[in-house]
Amino acid sequence: MKVVAVTACPTGIAHTYMAAEQLHKAASQRGLAIKVETQGAMGIENELTVADIVAADIRMIVSDIEIEEKSRFKGCQVFHFSIEEVLLHAGAVLERCLKKV
């Protein structure tokens, strides 16, 4: 199963990258392939392509702000979570997504 996610926080420094790391750990523990795009102070890193998004089984936006290039997700089921929720409960967040796909 493939997961893609975008993480972004208001300052684009620590929490953006910490949330990405937590998602990687939680996905790895569940045997899921994951690609996480970060939209931080350095701009967009590890950018998701439209092909990445379409091929994914689970698509997540983890952000408390509007993300850049959101139109790439048009027509796809997307799960939205706050940065804090993923930082504190990344495994539970992924489990909720898995139950809905």
C-alpha cells in the first residue's frame, strides 16, 4: 500500500519536518511505502508528482495552513490532519486512514 503526504506548518521550520519523520516511522512500522513532501522554510522539498498522488492508496495533507499546489490533489480522496495530531499520534492517524480505504 502506498501513502503520500504533504506536511507544512506556519513557520516551516521544526514541526514540518518532525511530522514528516513521524509519518515515515509509523508507515515503516506498518510495512507501508510512503513519500512525504515538506513545505517549509526551504520551499517545497521531496515534491510529489501528480503521478505519485494518483498512484497512492492514501493521500494526506498534514497542515495548519494552506499548502502550495493543492490543485494536484483535485478529484482524489484526501485525509486532512493537523500537525499536532500527527506529531502526537502518527500511528493512530495512519490506522484511521487504513480503515477508510
